[in-house]
Amino acid sequence: MHTHRLRCFGAHPGAGNPALVVEGGDPDPAARAALARAHATTCVFLDPPVDGAGAWSVDFYYPHMRSPLCLHATLAAAAVLFERAPAAGPLAVRTALKGQRLALERAGGDYFVRLAAQPPDVPDVDVRTAAALLGVPDEAVAAAPRVASVGSPKLLVEVADSTRLYDLSPDLARIAAWGKAHDVNGIYAWCRNGDGTFEGRNFNHLDPALEDAATGVAAGALTALLGRGLDLRQGRATGQDCLIRTRVDGAAILVGGTAERI
């Protein structure tokens, strides 16, 4: 088994959301889940095509659950794959859990994942429900909450500003139960900054210490919702300075940023 440690979406060297890329590991899902718990880090298991051709498989595990898609871990896998084929064009991978096809690209020092919006079959929720899940009064929610997805549905909740964003008191157990009941991967609370950037926080862990420093699937979902490319900041609550860049290319959504070896 070979492992590679990287930080992804860092706004500067040394920052970013950590991920562990694992090659040649035990294929048993229980063993993979145990490894992610032992390292307390998001892990992506990189499995070669069975017949030696076609797309690599990427299998994502958080310390508390298996995930259909994790984009910061996908960037980590992209960095490992492009190291072996530095002159390659777009590389194809597929997700292990749902078979979603992804194209990996490189632009300068950044890596991007090309995806498409996937309208979720999930009803939106009202302001009162979203506010209760986030532990704030109704007036803290700035717009009607919406569910959007590029492969892992998120409930997107806009709040008025960054002060509101960092004053949230989310009921993590209730969010997890609500998400499980509706097949939604947590809540992404976000706001607009005065400089034209956006800022967000992701809540899908039961342990507040495991809050994401950067959540690429939420950035992709927010891009799909707003219909425009974003510079999205995240990580202040975790002590990390992360920057996710997205852009829209026809029907495709590209989510990207840095991937740096630790």
C-alpha cells in the first residue's frame, strides 16, 4: 500500500484541506472506513482499471462515512496521477459509489474537476427549518434555502454576511439526521463578501472539530445554483485559509484550486 498526503484548495503554500491518497489498499469497504477513522482524515482510494484500460476508480471515505464524491480528495488524486503523466491532457476517473464520470484537468499550478449539475430529487426546505438546523433566528437567513448538486447534494443556505456566518450554532446531530432522511449531504451556509468573493462553511460532521476547511462539492453546487463562476473562501473556522475557484464552461462546471504535497 502506498499513501500520499496532500493539502488541497490552499489559498497560499502550507494551507488547505488535507487528504490521503491510498493506492493498493485493502478493497474491503470496512477496512477502508477503518483507515479513514484511524487517520482522522478524508481518504481517497485510487484503484486502477480492472482491464488496464479506461478510467481509474476513486473511492471516498470521511472518518465518519463513505461519500459518493469529495472534490478536494479528487484534486489530491489528480495531482498524483498528473505527476506520472505530466504531458497528459484531461484524465478520466469514475467514482466508486455511483459510477459518476469525472474529467481531471490542469491549468498552471491548479487542478480542476469538470462536472455537470445534477438536479436533485429533493424538495427545498423553508427558512424556518433551515434556521432551526443552523441554530439562528429566521431573520439570519438571507434567501430561500435551495438544494443543488454536482454529484453530492447540499442544502445551500445564504446568510446576510460573514459575521452571521461565523455566529452560527448548528445542531450537527439534527443536520445529520435530516440529511440522512432526505439523501442530502449536509448544509453549506454561505454569504457574499463586499469584494466580489463568496465565503462558506460546511456542516455534515457530527464532531465540530471535523468541520471542512474546503468543500468542493458545495462550491460546485453553489456555482450551479447561481449560474456563474466563483472565488469561494472557506476555512477560517478551522484555522485554514482556503480558496476554491469555479467556472462555468457551457453545460460544464469546473471546480479547482491547488493541490500541494505535505
